[in-house]
Amino acid sequence: PPPYTGVWMGDSKLCAIGVHCGNHITSHGLALNCCTDLSWFEHIVPCGLEGKGVTSLSRELGQHVAVSQVLQPFLDSFQEVFECTLVSSEDPG
């Protein structure tokens, strides 16, 4: 929920996004919880947000959701939204 970043399901974060800048290098990324072992989050305050939880696609959908099921649809949507072409480091040339 605003003003927090990421993708939320109620008070639980489903996807974290972040940007780091340092030493003249910028890196960015995201973490979409598909079938994550959520018990690890019981030992920390996720993203430093007291009273907020973490969830996964598997928990929300009530069935196992593997990363392999989500990866291609995610990449297709990313290309569409950002009007770009993704190139894999595994692609020849």
C-alpha cells in the first residue's frame, strides 16, 4: 500500500523492487515470491516495515506456482509495458 514500493496483497508484500547506487554504479532488481519458503521472514522485519508481512503467489493462489511457470509470461509483459526487447546473455551473438 502507498507509500511503500513493490507489489502488495493487503498488508503482505508479494514482490520487492529496489535500486542501489554506489561507486558510480547503479543496480536494480526485483524479487517476485513464487514458491518461497516464507518461514524465513518470521526471523526478520521484511524491508524494515513493522507490522507488514510477506506472501507468495503459491500462498495467494492456494497451489504451487514454480518460477518456471511465471518467468516467460513475466518477461513478455515486461517487454510490452516497457516497449523494449529483452536479450538473454545465453543468446548467441
